[in-house]
Amino acid sequence: MAENSLTQHVASLEAGEHVIAAAFLSDEPALALANGAIRLGDRNVAAHPQGAILCAALDGDRLLTGGDDGRVVATSPDGATQMIGDEKGKWIDAIAAREGALAWSAGKIVRARDAKGIVKTWTAPTSARGLAFLPKGYRVAAAHYNGVSLWFPNADAAPQVMEWKGSHLDATVSPDGRFLVTSMQENALHGWRLGDGRNMRMTGYPGKTRSVSWSHDGHWLATSGAEACVVWPFKEKDGPMGKAPRECGVRPHRITQVAFHPRALVVAVGYADGLVLLCRLGDAAEILVRDSAPDEGAISALAWDKTGARLLFGTDAGRAGLLTLPA
């Protein structure tokens, strides 16, 4: 257990609903809630007044949300909302954003909208459960059954398919664009080296990995799904192949959320019993942010601000808090 504590630097927030995602819009803490609202500072913004929020992604200073009402909505720091897409009641399964471009999926339908507002559509072979933009070019990775498709929305060519049998849920691409990683239904991660398509299998999880986070230098991938934060090495050309992952924050409770600090090799770790730790990768040192509170829900969202001075967290029982690191 952590010997040091930052709990006295945490301000409690009352979300009131299951927190789906956390983000900072400019300097304002924002919580996307299951009831369709965005808790922006001390006010609620009705982003999805007729539905629930299912997924969210940060695009600069806008929070993009997809709901079971079929709508994709952008919320600005001033609380203004803009409907970006409408799938006529079909659930929005995934959403991703990069530099003004965004993509979302509803079943097999995947749409990409560029910074100019031009929307292109592609039909995946099965439901697209996870989306991610590649860091270079205008290209979207869409996870589905038996692999991931790499789609250029502005090209007529068929997407490149990275194949691996099984159900692929979430997708993430390393900051340098060398590696693509998915979480799977089978309690494992799967990866590809994009230069040559080499497969990488990352197994041993007792549960599903639904939260992943890259370090600022792109050399490490922190993952949830175990009783330790499992951190895979990606610095070398072969990524994690033949290398053991690091583990930190070992506790008798499942890790539900992870978020790397934007400037340091420190990862925030949230647990099923509501506890939050900061773990330093170099020496596995731990600092307590929030003590366990099982009756207040599991940690369901974690987000750092751009400078790494503040950490926002929320639970699936409607509790939240804001850590401000001492100077």
C-alpha cells in the first residue's frame, strides 16, 4: 500500500450519476454522465436529453459524446452543444477524435468527419466496437470480429485488414504509429507491428482490459484488467515480444482505469473498490490519491489535464473528485 498520501489535495465532486468519461475542457473539469448530461464545473449540460451517454472522446477543448439516442454531440467549454451526427436511434458504439477530425460507429456503419465537416461512410464486416485514429495521415482503425480494418476515408481503396481470430473490442495506436493494439473478449490484448503486420499476443489477464493508456514518450502501454497495473514495453522494434511487462499498484482488487501522466512516467490507477493510486514506473513507488470506498462504486473514469497538474476521477456510483498536485 502507498506510504505517501495526496488525499488532502483532493476536492470531492458530486456527479450524481454513473461517470462514463472524464476530461478537461480548457481548464474546466468535465464529467460525461450515463444520464445524458455533461457535468461541467458546477452545472449540468443536457448533451443527450433523450438518452444515455455510451462513449466519449476529447477533441482539443471539445468533449465528443455518443449516446443510445443515436446522436454524436460536441460540448464546448462554455456549455454550448452541437450535434455532429445522428444515426436515428441506433446506439453509438465507439467514438474517436484527432486534431479536429472525428469518427464514430453504430453497428457496422463507421463514419469519419474531417476538420472541414466532410463526412465519409464505410461499412465494416461486423459491428465496429472500437475506433482509433492513426497519428499520421487521415486514417481510422476500426476493431471488429476477427481483426481490425485500417480505413482511409478519402481513398477509394478497400481498407487494409489486420487479421486475428476472435472478438476485438477497443483499439489504440502508439503515438509514433508503429503499433496497433486491441483489447479482446478473450481476456487478452492483441497487437500488430504496422510496418510488417507481425502479430503480438499479450495474455494472462483474469478479466477484460477495457482501459489502456500510452506513456507520453510512447514507450509504455498501461492496462487494466488485473490486480496489478500491467505495463507493456513498446520502445524496441519488436514491442513487448519476448519481454515481460512491468507491474505496479498490486492490490487484491481489480484495476478498472489507467491514465498515464502527460509529461512523466507516472500512471494513475483506479480500482473496483474506488481507490486511486499514482504509481511511478521507474521504481514502482506509490502515492495514495483516494482511499477505498466500495459503497461509492468502482473508478470508471480518469483524466489528467494538459499540464499534468490535476487529475479528475469518477465512479460508476456517481462520485467524483479532483486532485490538484501541490506545487
